[in-house]
Amino acid sequence: MAKTIEGRIDNVAGDLTVKERACLVLAAWCEDEEPDEALLRPLRYGDEIEHRKLVERVADANSLAGGQLSYWQEYVCELEVYLLWLESNRQWQERYGSPVPGTGEPSRWNAGAGLTPLVGTRTRERWDDEPPRLDRLSEALEDHIARDLAQRWRALAAVDAIFAELSAEYGCATMHRVIRQAVAELRAKLLDLRQRLGLVPEVELPGPTEEEVEALRAIVFSDEATA
């Protein structure tokens, strides 16, 4: 009698190693799909523990990477606010040919006070003694944004490197669809801000240093360090 499809799947699933079964489960999970039921049927006690550890290791790595991406997204949103300030200042000067009014009277308007954490630690009294020059403030802010954009770009490259290592170890995809989408969107946002800042597009963006990869690896696999 010919075997049913379900029976043949059972046979295939039964011939798989624990790692191969985990990879098939992860392949479905990474695309927000349900794995075949045969892959979820109970294993022997020792195999079940190994299978769970393999799957949870990848799931935890994605969860921790997602937390880092959320933080970076918020930080990049702040950079965009600062860039909007620069853009509005540029537009004013292009239109009127002079700095934004008020910069010469810091007692009425403490120009750049909200930006001092980025460009220095001058107090209000220091601003009163030395009225801020908007061109210097703009230059310092541009340098800060450019440095941080490069840093976040390297961080995203480190995420790619970490999951490339994990995928090579497992022999299957290990980055969840949501994380892939978040990485792609954040990378596109960085490129957009970089272009708006006026940086030369032909200049190659930096890759991560080994120290940056190691730092991210310590975060993504923090559970292994404490195990």
C-alpha cells in the first residue's frame, strides 16, 4: 500500500538530525510561517532539550538585536531633528542672506542652548560673555551628525556580520523577517540623512571594527556569557 503524504513526511522528519530539524523550524519562523507539524512532534528527552536550545538561541539573538535596533532608531530620529535645525538655518540664510535673528542677543534668546550637549559644555553665563556664532555652532553640529551616522552605519554592518556567523554555524537563515526589515529601513534612513547633510556620496561608508563586532556579539549572546 502506498504511503500517505503525511506518512512520508513523518519518515523524512524522523531521519533528520536534531540540528536539521531545528533549521527547518527556524526557516519557517524567520518568515513568520508555521513549520510542518511533523517537525514539532515530540523528540526523545535529550534531543528535545538540544532542539529547544538551538531554536531559543536564535530567537534570543533576534530579540536582543531588536532591542538594539529600537534604541538606534530613536537615536537616529534625534539626529534628524538636529539636521532639520541645520536645514532651516540654511534656508533662512539662503533667503535673507543673514543669520537667524536673535543670535546676537543671547540674553533674549540663548541661541543653541539646547544643542550644547552635542557641541560643548558652555554655560548660559559663558554664552552671555561670548555671544554664540551660528556658523561655528552649525559646523560643530554637522561634524557630530556625520560622526554618529558613520557609527550607526558600522553598527548595522556589525549586525549583519553577527547573523552571517550564526547562519554559517547553523547552515540556514537566522535573522527574522522583522529584524531584516528594521535593518533595511534604518540603513535607508542613514543614507537619506547623509545625503541631506551634504556628504560626498562617492565616499565609501565604513565597515565595523572587530571591537564593535565583539561588543555587539556580547549583547546578542549575553545569555551564553551568563550560562
